[in-house]
Amino acid sequence: MRFPMPDGTIGHAEIRIEGAPVFLADEGPGAGMQSPQQLGGTTVSVSVYVNDVDAFAGRAEAAGARVLRPVADQFYGERTVSFQDSFGHVWHFHTVKETLTVEEMMKRMPKQE
């Protein structure tokens, strides 16, 4: 769904990522909403779980998303990828490979140097 404003900006839009709704809008300075370009970076990132992160990453990259962190297995039992979209927003996509306890994750966590 796309709701255009009289000035041509998008006041509200809805997309679905593997069935999960995500709401989006253009920058709205009057409403206190600034874009990452306006701020000089983003203050938030979005994490989304998908069924097959490898296939999803291929589609996202083909659509123009910039890879920040390539698909890789993580110590916490997930396979993840990170992208930046054309507006400067950062997105992380995950597929759960195994469910771990906090203790198991702590044992697997890479040592800080």
C-alpha cells in the first residue's frame, strides 16, 4: 500500500517481507522524522527474520541494497546479513540455524582483543 501526500512525498507505505508487514514513510521534518542523509547517518537499524537468508540476500543485492556485512554464520546460532538501502537505512536479516542458551552463546562469543 502506498499513500502519497499532495507534495509528492510518501506519507505512509506498507511492504511485506516474507509476510511480515513493515511500515515506511518519506522524511517528514515537520513531524520530527529525518532521513539518514539529513542526519549524516542512521540512529536505528531494523532486524528481520526470514526463512532463507541466503536466498533473501541474493534478491536484496540484485535489487540494489549495499552489503555492509555479507551472509555468515554467527556465534549466537543464526546466519545473518546486513545491508544499507538507498535511503541510508541499515537492515539486518537473520535465519535461525540453532537455538542456544545464553551460556552457549557466551562460550562461542569471539574473544575481544
